[in-house]
Amino acid sequence: MPTRRGHGEGSIYQRKDGRWVGMLELERHPDGRRNRRTIYGKTQAEVIDSIATEKRKLKLGLDLKPQRFTVAAQLDDWLSTASPKKSVNTISVYRWAIGHLNSGLGRERLDKLTPSTVTRFFNQKIEDGLAPASVNRLRSVLNQALRQAEIDGIVGRNVATLTDAVPQGYTTSRSMTESEAKSLLSATTNHRLGALFLVELTMGLRPGEAAGLTWAKVDLDTAVLHVRYSMKNNAGKLELGEVKTRRSLRSLSIPTLTLESLIRRRQQQRIERLAAGPAWHGNDLVFCTAVGAPLDPSNLRRTLDKVAAQAGLGHWTPRELRHSAVSLMSAAGVLIEAISDQVGHETTRTTQSVYRHILNPVQPHALVMDEILAAAAPP
């Protein structure tokens, strides 16, 4: 026999098993049927509070989800709103992460999810052999999805923010010495893609940024290069897309050697365009195939590997050329702030974290002042 409810408390009663149940009347369905939400609690007060909370959400126009709304359902909802704003590659990463998250957390009720549950899931992923960087990517996706739930008023807190990121070491990439860089320069002087490798080595562009350069953004008269695009692989199709971050949008002075190489590249491309005729792809790319199509990243890596080997330098990758650019600038005494701006990092902290093993310390100002004023000091 249900316990009598108090006046004004709505449809609240206690079951024979001692659990309390409340019924919240929602807006009727379009066909006129009643629309009710069932709320459970251990005590009468708990159910009353839950009903009051849900009523406040309705009054504020917040998204009201079923009490048994799961993590998997929230991830799906979040992905549907994120999809139009992101590239195909990014969405592919999100789907990969959601697959992992659903395997361990998908059935968890959103309103019952705790930091401890999430932490145990991450620890299990580490034990299963998933790399720390990959686990942190899962954490990032979960954080974004729960943040949206928090904004919509579905949950009171984002439990992902209460978990710790998995510690991870930084992989050390090699950097060319000054001598090795000169050897590569000699080996690529007359190479069809020599200017591309020189842009990466002397200016620190990301491989995608170099492959995404267009002539409209390269001013040979003023020797300025504007980084505005990056070559992306969208579902197997190479096309121009946005650069990695806002700070990646930058305008850079072109070193003389690189400028001369770009001028030769433009002359060579005019010949290739005439030879290709109607088969030419009119996409204005600085670096492209013999018919103007985007360059395949795998082919670029193989080409650089072959050229470097012929120069007696061994195996090198396009990303290591960017790494070498930072190393060479640091060795020449360029300030870390200038290096960070050059390579398009969000902050100098990123530059210090990723490249800290090759950054030379700047000479302390006290020593500099001693050297400058030594001649003026009294005997």
C-alpha cells in the first residue's frame, strides 16, 4: 500500500521495497498523450529535491534528459553538434575515441558517473596497452561531451575535469646539424621538390602547411610567405583545409636561399603547366605533382628519404626538418619567443616542452652588460 503523499508534493509514493517514486508531468505529446517522467530515490526528500531540480530546468529552458540517459547517448548527442564544425579527420578521431569510451563507460548513467569510475576506466586502458597520449585523447573527448552536458543543465558537474591526465614523456626527434643541413641543401638544389624541403628546413613549416602553400600567399617581390592553409586528407581525398591553430596563421620572411629556390620552382612549374595542357589541376599549389595535383604525404616522405640517403645523411622525415629549423635557430641565438612565432606555436611553453632538448640557453643579461661595459670600467 503506497504511503500517503504530502500536500503539494505531486505524485510521490513509497513502494513496498522501501524505495520512493515520483512522477513529473511534462508537456503532453503532440497526439495528446500524457508525458511523464519517473524519478526514483532512497528517501522522500531526495525525490522531492529531484523533482524541484527538474522543474527548474524546465523553467530555464534547459535540456531535460531521461534519468537513465547514458554516457553513450550523450556522446552521440555531442558528436552530432560538433560534426558540422570539424574536419573529416577530426570527426574520425572523435569516432575512434567514442568507440573506446563506449566500450567501458557507454552504459553508465550520466547522472551517476563519478571521477573514480572514469579514472578506473583510464587506468584499465593503460593496462590494456593503449598509449598515454591516446588515453589523454579519450579524456579530452569525454571532457568536451560532458562539458556540453553541463552547459545544457543535464549534469551538475563535469566529472572528466576532476580526473588527472595520464603522464606521458615526450618523444625526442632528431635535428640536423649545420653541416648536415648544408649537405641537404646541396643535394636538393636541382631537385624538383628541393624548394619544399628548404621551406620546411629554413622556415619551420609543418609538412601540411608546406604542401598547402599557394602562389597567392607567396610574395616573391617582398620575400614574404603567408601561412593560411594546410593540406588535409579528408576521407582519402587531399584538399586544402584550415591550419592547426589560430597562431598557425602567420606571415614569415623568406630567407634568401629559400627565395631563390622558390623562384626556380615557379619557373619550373610554368614549364610543367604548359606540358600538361588541359590535364593541369588549377589549384594554385606551389608544390604539386607534374600535373598540378596535391602531393601525397607518403610519396613526400619517400622522396626526402631517398634524397637524404643519396647525400649520405641517412633516414630523415619532413617533420624532422621542422624540428631541425628550431634547432638551427636556437643555435644561432634566436629568442624562444621569436622561434615560437616562427613555427606557429600557441605559446612558448609548447616550444619549450616539445623542443626543450635542443633549445640553447640565452646568455644571461648580467654577463652581456659586463661585456658591454667592461671597457668603460675604471682601472
